[in-house]
Amino acid sequence: MPTIKKRDIAVAILLSIVTCGIYSIYWFIKMTDETNYITDQRDAFSGGVAFLLTLVTCGIYGYVWAYKMGDAYDRLDQRAANTGVIYLVLSLLGLSIVTYALLQDQINKHLPTDPTNPSLQPPTDSAP
């Protein structure tokens, strides 16, 4: 089981920019592994393999990856949405960082809860 931590999306984007994309490689690999675990995709490529495929195919597999990640959460949530298509279009437009942010938001929403760790608790409505 991979260690899944709630990531602050703004911090991840900032680190990706400050490190000239090096953090985004790590983020890509972690998001792939975490999505595979959350969506129970045992036969899917690991994050490292997905990154290498993206590298070897000069970025083409990155588009396939974006679609697969969105589709995995649509199936998990049993939605008829086309999140994979949205992620694919964003990636094709050069907005992969937006795809990463949206995917991280999905991961944060599906984190397993741990009663001893308040940072992993789902948000509660404190409306009067």
C-alpha cells in the first residue's frame, strides 16, 4: 500500500514552478500510484513506468495517461461524466499543471480516513 498523503495543491504547483518541473515528475509518479491504489487498478502501469512511457513517446503517452486518470475516477464514482476527456483537452492545450491540480483534488477527496489523523478527515459542514 503506497503512503497516500493529502497534498496542498497550491504548494505542489509552486514547487513544480520553483524546481523547473522536477517536482512535477515526482508528483506525476505519486499521483499515478495513488490513483491506481484508490481505484483498485492492479493491472495498470506504475507511476515510474507511466513516466518512462511518457518520456520515450515524447509526451504522447502523457495524453493517454491524462485520459485514463480521469476515466478511473469516473468509474470509481460511477458517474457518466467525461473527466478523462477534460483532462485530455487540458493536456493538449498545454495545461497539464491544471490536469495535475484537478487530479490531486480527486485524490484528496478519496483519501482513506484515519480517525487519529485530523488532516485526513473529510470536511464537515459546521452550518448552524
